[in-house]
Amino acid sequence: METEKKLTESIWRWFSFKKESSICFVSADTVLNDRFDYIIVLDFSSLKGENSEILKNLRSHLKFGGTLLLGFDNSLAYRFFCGDTKIEGKQYFTKHEIKNLLASAEIKSYKFYSVFPCLEAAQLIYADTFTPAENLNIRFLPLYNNPDSVFKFEESGYDDLIQNGLFHSMANAFLVECNDEGVFNNALQITLSADRGNDMSYATIIRENDTVIKKPLFSNGTKKLEVLQKNLFDIKKLGLNVVEGSLNYDEFSMPFVNAPLGNVYLQELAQKDRDSFIKKMDHFRELIYKSAENGICYFDLVPLNSFYVDGDFSFFDQEFDLPASDYPPEMLVYRTIVIVYSDFEKMNAIAPIDFFWKRYGIQDKLPELEKLSHEFLMSLRNQEQLKSFNALHQRKDAVVRFNMAQRNQTHFYDSLLNRNFIEGTFGKKVCVFGSGRFAEKFISQYGDNCDVVQVVDNDSSKWNSDFHGIKISSPSTLSNISDDICLVICVKDYKPIYNQLLSINIKNIVLYDAHKNYSVGDLKDGENKKYHVGYLSGVFDLYHIGHINMFRRAKEMCDYLIVGVTSDEYVLNKKKKTPFIPCEERMQVIQACKYVDKVVKVPYLHEEITEAWNTYHYDVQFCGSDYENNPWWLEQQKWLREHGADLVFFPYTEQTNSTKIKALIEKGLL
């Protein structure tokens, strides 16, 4: 609760209050009996009464020259257009309505700030006279009243709002500074990091006088500014460019740099010149290794914390100096690539991300490097302390993608999948996208009826290798593809590939049904199964006829069957037994069953139905009938139905089951 309280307080802690001034925080229960230099209302809608009268009363309790700071939630907030829902009974205001309210209280001098993602946990604040020059895609983490209803990635839409002049009118919330003097704080942009604890939480403020200051949100954060200044000095000694600044008691001040951030520059360069982009990425990697020469890892030595000025990268905000023995330079290389590829589909179409993993020799270290980066960031951002808050307000990307597909794309993709492959490819020149199992199957079924002239794949390690007598090439070669060639996507996760092809103006596209492990020709005439993707899970120790019957029944009801196999750790800890057969072997045995399309391992402590559905987005889960009256399972069935799926119970084979077999083994009868 203390950490959540600090998140809420951050919306005013950046503000420059006059020394020895009186400040009053007003909530629903506050009774004002005095006058103050500052009156702060973090959520105006929480106050009871007629709005105009409330505002007049607040103003009457200001000293001469006093200031009101008022927080309002926007009824036209962009997050609502992305699927979030409003809180019932709560009052929301448009910018126009707020201005009318201020006028009704005879408040004529005010300054609007746009707040993201919300008043309760502000991360970015912009004066409404200021337009962001940075990509918000990786600058803030959206928060919601109802994250399960969100169907659009909010942060990816702000560039369009900025370009169309809608950014400030559709801000998620507003902070309004009011006073009779017409003299306001000179902040243009405020970036807040209030989730980092008392000694690590800062406000970075761009001011009207072309200066940028970094100030602690809490008093014991000043010491870390000394570390920041020292790190910049040490990095400069190593030969890297830095944005120099000066430390004045509790503020670190530096000049405003009118240049693109390093990640923005790299992304724009990639659009213009792929080869130059690769060279600049190589150069950035060299800078990372140079910075580690003194045995220190500067964790924020990444493009996001640099400007591209006069032909090179210039670094700022280097708060962290970690031992390179624990955080090697490869981890910074990993972070750099992830940041540059924040707009993944667009960047991946230019140079597949695998290209850089392999170019820099870190493809085999990715799990380790990701873990290092993730664990440091989670610790820094107090994610354990904020666990309950995040569970209520943070979205899950898998849920967003599912909602997006359900709302916007399902019928569109289904219409493509329902094309007749034979009619679409017979007698035509064909380019196959992909060189894996689905591509092999397409070739075996239709290769004799069409002319496969080209094969492309995003995996650069496959380029120039042979695939049925054809050299596999990069998708970049498709820019010159002939209009008479039909491009067939033979990749399981076909939707990103489809969007990738559209981004380079490929129009003649056919989707080989990668979500089903069969093609149209595999179905019997008139076969129409109730469900598309099905899922069931279990231990499946001592594989027997009962398991096969269960898989067969499930497959009779769905097109594509996923089977989850619980880990050895699960059996040991939950069932208090050692499995007869190790998990990997159990998976191999089940994969050999003709009714099963895919086998997955169910991680220990992540075996909940909600987690399985968020991962695979199946249409139905199957379960044994011995659980059909179990309250917990019925609750899971209700949850799945609320999310557009189902839970179906059917009987196991009574004559044979694992328990009986184990009993016989223990008695020495088998």
C-alpha cells in the first residue's frame, strides 16, 4: 500500500512549490477552515456537491497569489477507445467541460497538463502547449480500470493522435494549474519514475528555458544524483559522448538537446537505408563494449538514453553502475536490440531480429540475458510490492491480441483461410514463405500442381540453404516479386507474416492453414467439427488406452488438439509422488499419438486454466467427467465461457487408468 501511495503522490511531487508555503490536500472528507498557498485535489470527481460550488469554495480558501492543482479524468480518454471501461458512478470531464467549469467559478488563468496513463500512477505529463517528440511506444506502461476488455495496444496509437492534433484532447487525464496571477510552472514535459522506491524515484523535467532537470521525488534520492554525475564523467573518460550537466544540491541540470533519441534515429535510418542501419547498430555495440572496459556495466547505456548528435550517440541519465562480471556487455547488446525493435513488425520486415542475435553471437544466450535484464528491471520497479496493484490494472498482451482478433480480425482472416488452395495455386508460379514443417506439407500436397519458383524465410540462418532444389532467400527480395506470382504463407503464426507482407505492398497472398495441422484436402466430405482449437492437460504417466480414448474423443470435437503435460516438479509437489516416466519422455510418447497435433509442457506454478488460455487461446478445454460437479472446475468453466471459450466434460475409460496400473505395480502383479 505504501508503494501504491507513492505512485499517486508523484503527480504533484515534481511541482516547484515556494519555500515555507502551506499546502492542503483535499479529498471527499476534507473540511476547509483556513487559507493556503496551494490546494491540491488529486481527483476532482471524488468531491461531493455541485461542481461549480465546489470549485468556488476551493478558490475562496486560497491565499493571495495561491494556486489550485486539480486532477480530472477525461471522458474522451484514448484508453476508452482501446477498450477500457469507465468506473460506474465516477464523473469524467472533457477538456471543454473543464474550461466551462473553471469559467463558472470565475477562474480565468489556468494551464492544462495531459497525464498518462492515469492520475493514480502518472508516468508522463505534458503541458498542452508541448508536443512530444519521442516515440511513446516504449515510454510508459498503460494501466486500466478493466484490463481484460482492452482490444488495442494503446501506446502504439499516440503517434497518429499527435499527427492529427488529437493528442491532448484525448489524454487519459488532466492536471490543471490555476491561479489569479497567470504565472505558471515552466515545465513542458515531466517523466516520472515513482515505482522505484524512496532513493530511486525521480522526475525528469523539460523546462521552457531549454534546460532539463532531474530531481528526486523523495528527500533521500539526492545521493543517487551524485552517482549519475560520476557515471557520466567516467563514461566520458572512456571516450564516449555524454550530455554534461551540473549538480545543484537536489537537482541535476543539463541543457535541452534538440536531436532525436538514439532509438528513434536507428528506427528511422532502418526505413531509409538497411545497410547503414546495420553499420550504426554495429557502432552502438562497439560503444557498449568500450563502456565496459573499466569492469562496469552502465545499465542504461542503451539507445533510449542517448541522442544522435553530430554523427554519433551522446548519452544521458546513466544512473546505474553494476559489476560487468554480473551484467556482461552482451546484456546491454540484448537490451539495445529489444528497444530498437519495439515496433517489431515494421523493424522485423526490414531486418529480422534473429539477424542481430546471430550477428552478435548471442542467440544461444538469449534466455540468460533476458533473465538478467528482466530481473533487474522488476526489482528496480518494485514489481513484487506492486503485484496486487498490477494484477488489477496492468493488461496482458495475450488478452489484448485475443480481443483484437475477436473484435477486428477474425472474419477477415477466416475469409483468407477459407480460400480454396487448389484453385488459388494450381498452374501458377508460387513463392513459399517459410521452410519448416508446414512448408514441407504444402510442397508434398500441392508441389506437383504449381510451379514453386521462390522460397523465403525470416530466419537468416536458413538463407542460401536448399529447400526442394530452391535457395532460401530473405523476405527483402520480395520487393521485386512479379505480379503473376502467388505468395503462399506456410508459417504457423501466419498473422504477423501477413501484416509484414502487406507492409511491403505484397497483395497476391494465400494463407496455408497453419493453425490447423491439416489442409482442406485432409477433411472428409461434410465434416464440420464444433470447435477449432482444443486443449487438455494431465500427467499422463504410464500411458494407456484410456489416454488414447480421451485424445480420440477430444479430436472428434476439434480441428486442432493441444495437449499439456505437467512437469515432474508439479507431480512431486502437488501429488507428492515421483512420476514413473520423466516429463520429456511423456511428451514424446503423446506426440506420437495420431489424434494429438501439439504437445506442450505445463510449467510448474503456471498450471492455471487462465494462464493456459491466455497462452494458447483455445476454443475448448476438455476434462474428465469425474470433475463435472466440482465447484472449482465449474468456476473455471464459467470463466472460460465469459472469455469466448468452453469447458467440456467427458468420461474416461473406466476399465483402465493410471491409478489401477500403479496399484498393480506396487502389489508386484505387473
